[in-house]
Amino acid sequence: MAKPIKKYKSRGISISVFNNEGKEDRSFHSFQVQKSFKVDDNWKNVAITLGTNDLQALSLLINRVLDDELVTTSENEIEGN
């Protein structure tokens, strides 16, 4: 698997950004969203890879949920490397 060009982490969720080569020397990004959690004594991971359009749609939906005040936040704990 290719190495991500950037990775963001917060509270067991990470988004890794990958650079991909397309047709005619065009590059594009893909984004792997991963959730890590513990079951008994074992760590589990669930991941999905999204394209730019999918990531933008996910962002729109998350913002709608936040706008409806269905989620409360204690503090911003986003880390970028």
C-alpha cells in the first residue's frame, strides 16, 4: 500500500490522504477514513476510501448534523502531521 502524503487524527478517527496517478499523467487524491476501537483486549479498525466528491458530500452531511445541534463538543482535539 502506498504511503499517505498527510494524515489527520482525532479520538480514534484518522483520515489519510493519498496521491494517485491517473490517465495522461494527471494526479488525484483519495482519502481513507479509519475508525479504531477496542473490543475486549483487541484493537479493531474499520476503513473506507473516498474520492474528493465523496469526501465533500460527507463534509456537507456532517455540517448539517452539527448545524442541527445534535452533537455537542467539549474541545477541538484534531492533530495534523
